[in-house]
Amino acid sequence: MTDSRARLMLPFIIFIAILAVSTASVFIRFAQSDGAPSLVIAALRLTCATLILAPIVFVKHREEIKRLTRSEILLGAFAGIFLAVHFATWITSLEFTSVASSALFVSTGPLWVALLSPMLLKEHLTRLALFGLGLALLGGIIIALSDICAWTSLGLTCSAFANILQGRAMWGNFLALLGAFAVTGYLILGRKLRVNMSLIPYIFLVYGMAAITLIVIMFASGNTPLGYSPKIYFIIFLLAVIPQLIGHSTYNWLLKYLSATVVAVITLAEPIGSATLAYLFLREAPKQIVLAGGLLILIGIYFASKQGATKDEVSA
């Protein structure tokens, strides 16, 4: 696909990426309800994705793999470690804090990407993109607070907000914030590498390193990948194919054409797709405040992707 044709198809490709990644929460919910620990799900998800990619890489991309420099391999490995840390810290945070609080802190990822991109990637956001970033972050915060805030006769009240920085919740929120930092490193390194590295070798390297890291974390936490039902393994296979190989890989494809900040903003749309799928398959109707936050995210994505960034050195 030529660059000009790829850019024309960006809206459709972004929609497919959001839809695919949004299935993850539904699949994970099904696997968890059948007794699979979250770290096992994450480790097997990345392992399965890597194994699916392996034949394609060694048949069609062997020469490109051989030509990778030591620097590219090292940066790709670090991107994989960042991805693994993101999954591990974010999932673990849910054991200590509420889903809403965890989502609030992990959704700050685009902000850190925007702050670091000018220094690390020489990418400077336009005013329109900054406006879009602000809208999307606001929408993400609104969705994150939807479980602890409500409209009353006194206005918007957040009764549980004071608990965010107390006790176990404080540790859980810190882990969620680490998850945001980790996804920032993952996207920035991906943007840097994807300029010159084709998609399949890149995701094979990153997913492979993430799988190894998560397997180590899984065993260190006392979990095992064996002994679960065939249904759980099938769900994990679907996780590897749809949200990982289709969804996350499309995000990595977008890194060749859009700035890391814009891709980070696009990831904020995942709760919208997840809420839609939860309504369709789990009969969980989204609250009005979630719909309002989702609308802000979509408007923010539109403005952010309209003029993604001006680049001093990195060219797409």
C-alpha cells in the first residue's frame, strides 16, 4: 500500500483498530469469570500472538530480521518490556483500586507522550492537535470518573474521590500510573523504530519480548499457564488474534503515519468500543456520563488526527 493511499484510508483503519482492541475487555471478562488469573491471560495472549507471527516472519521477513542493527533490536526489546510492564501494572492495579480510579490514571498516557515527544522525537503538536488532545483527555477523565461520580440536585458529586490517595487504593493508582508511563515508552519507541522497520518484524520483536517478560512475571507471581479449560484457551486465542494482532498491530502500523501522541489519543477511544460491546454482549448499558465522555474523545481524535504534528527530524 502506497503512503498516499494509506493516508486516505486512515479513518477506516483507525475505526478497525479501535473496534478490535475494544473486544479485549469482553474476552478478558469471560476468561476471568472462568477462573483464569489476569497475568496468565496477558502472558498467554502475547505468547500466542508471537507464535502465530513466527512462521510469517521466518518465511517472508527472514532477511529483514537478519539486517536489523543491534540498536534496533535493543530498542525493540525495550518496547516489548514497556508493553509487558503496561499490561502487568495496569492489570495488577485492579486488585488494589477501583476500575474507575485505575482508568483515570492509566488514561494519562497521551499526556506523557505529548510532553516527551518534542524532546525525544522532535515532534511538536499543532494548536489544533493540542486542542484535540485536551478534549480527548477530558473525555477519558469523565469516563474514568463515571463509576464514582454522579449528578445530584447539588450538582456533580464524587463521594469516593477522597479515597484515591489513601491506603491500598493509593498503591493501585500508583501501579496504574506506572502503566501509563510504560505505554508512553512503548509508543515513543514504536514511533522511532517504525519509520524504517516494516510492521511484521517490528511487532514480532516487540510481542516476543513482551511475552518473555510476562511469562517471567507470571511464574514469579506463583501462577501457571497449565490446567485451564479448553474454553479459556480458546478465549485467549481470540485475544491474541483480534485485539492483539489486529488491534494493537494496527496501532503500530499507524505509528508510521501519525505522531506517537495522536496514536496515544486514539487509544483513549477503547472504552467507547468496550462500552458498546458490553451493551451488545453483556447487556451492560453505558451511563449518560460515559456517552458524554465518549463524544468528547471522538471529537478530540478528529481534531488531533486532522493535523497530527510538525516534525523537525523524524519523517513518516
